[in-house]
Amino acid sequence: MPRYFFNTQIGAERIADPDGTDLPDADHAWETARDTIRAALRETNDQARLMAASLLVTDATGDVVLEFPFAEAVPLSGGRDGLVP
């Protein structure tokens, strides 16, 4: 099973995921990235700063599999997540 690393990029700052997560495929990595971003936005008072961040998902070789901007994980209506759009 492939291992994916979920690294957070906020401006010039990069917060590395040293452990990664084993997932079946890139579709599951996308879902995990979305859920991770939504959880981070629920848990912080600094949503404005995070809205400019991205989650860079890489594979075990360090290649970027996807770049998921935090702003794209927010439901348009605010949804049941309680997130502020």
C-alpha cells in the first residue's frame, strides 16, 4: 500500500509530515487531505491565516501527488462542519 505524506505549506513555512499514512490510492489521499484541512480549521482560531495555506501531499519518493489549498476544503454553505466560508 502506498504511503502519503501530508505537508502543510503556509507562505514560506513548510510543516513536514515525517511519518506519512498508508492509503490505497491517490483518491483516498485526496479525501484524507480534505478531512485533515477541515479538522484543522475547526480546531484553530487562526482560520484567516490557514485559508492561505495548502496541504502538499507527496508520495514516498517526495513527488507531489496533489496540492490541496485549505480554501478549497471549505463547504460553500459553511456546511455542518461549522466552518466559516
